[in-house]
Amino acid sequence: TSHQGGYSHDAVVHALQKCGIRHIDTAKRYGCESLLQKAIKESGVKREDLWITTKLWHSDYGYENTKKACLESCERLGVEYLDLYLIHWPDAHVPGKSNREVRAETWRAMEELYEKGLCRSIGVSNFLISHLEQLKEDCVITPHVNQVEYHPFQRPQELVDYCRSRDIVFEGYCPLAKGEALTHPSVIQLAKKYGRTPAQICIRWSIQNGIVTIPKSTKAERIQENCKVFDFTIAEDDVDILNGMHDGRHVSWDPSLIV
């Protein structure tokens, strides 16, 4: 789910009931946690069969605020625990305190939420190596996940390698580059070659690069299409073609200016 492109109740129910999707990625920022509670109930899927990720927005950073925000997200979602809770963004916007201080304080609260079992796993989003290195020095628990923009134009391999070296799961959002990748000649050519759609090529490419990927759609037929990526393999040479499309562009936020 996201705050852009609208929220579709029917799409969530369809994804859960008809496509076997079990991972829901949301955030306080998206404003649809309460709506998801309704969709999850309607789907009839048991809580223990779902993986629910939500994120802490920077207006709630800080030790006490983080714990409160987590409980509020759980309440809106109608759950007793989160499978994954992420710090949404490395910039803290707290007057008189450095980003590093606020991130450390916030992460200590996340560690506590994890130890209490309120969050089964904890992580960060849009964090670069420098941010992760600071957290390593300031805190105890290594983030379980780093969720970062990842698509053929934005393939931060150094960050992927760094996360792997520390057993941090690298999760990629915007796998279709908000649609920009779907009209690229190389992607269209490969879609024709494999008898697939451009979206399926992009998603399959992420998977073959070992990335946990989270495509988003509000249309039932697209959700169905996005799931049909486990019955074919892109040849290594073609993966290389897609890897070579990296030009460093962001279709979302650019965290590189944040200290």
C-alpha cells in the first residue's frame, strides 16, 4: 500500500483471497492502517498466516514516541503484534538534536519492542551504509531488514553487498520504477523474448538478484500478473542487460543528502 495512487479495499481482499499473497507492507504515513484492518477481516485469512509490515514516521521518532506509535499502529491494524516494524526515513527533523542521536534513541525503543515480542522483527528503510554504520556503533541489535528503492535504474549494489555481509535482509520497493521501467526498450524486448509482461520481467529480475521485492497495484488483474513470476527464469546474459540499466535515478526519495 502507499499514500500515492489511492487505496483499494477490493485489491487487498483479492490479493489475500485469490492470489495467495501474505505480505502486506504499509506505513503510518500512508494513512490506510485502519482500512487494512477491515480488508484483512473480510479476507478471512488468519493473522498468524500474514506478514504485516508497517513503518514509523519521523514525527514519532524518539524513545517514548516510538513505543507509543507502535501501539497505535497495532491498534489501527487490529493486531497484537507486528511482523516487521521499520524506521521509515533516516532524517529525524528534531530541533537541537542530530539525526544520529535521534536515530539511536529511536532504535533503542525498537530493540525494546522486539525484545517484548511486540515486533517480531525490526528494521530500517532508506538507510545507506553510513546510517547503518552509525547504528552499529550506537546500538546492540542489527536491523533485520533494510527496505530501499530498487529497480533497473536504481541498483545500489554496494549497499546490497553491505547488507548481505551483515545478514540484513535487503528489501526493494518500487520494483517497476513507478512505471518508468515498463516502457524501456530493453525491458520491452525481454518481455517479448520470454512471452511475459514488462512488469513480470522487472519483478523476476529483482528476485533473481536475491532481493525481497514488493510490487504494488490497486488493480486485481495486475496483482495477479505480478504474482506469476515463479515459473520462468531470465538467462544470466539478460539479467546482465537489466543490471546495466542502472543510472542512479530515484523515482522516490534520495537519502544520500542525509547525515
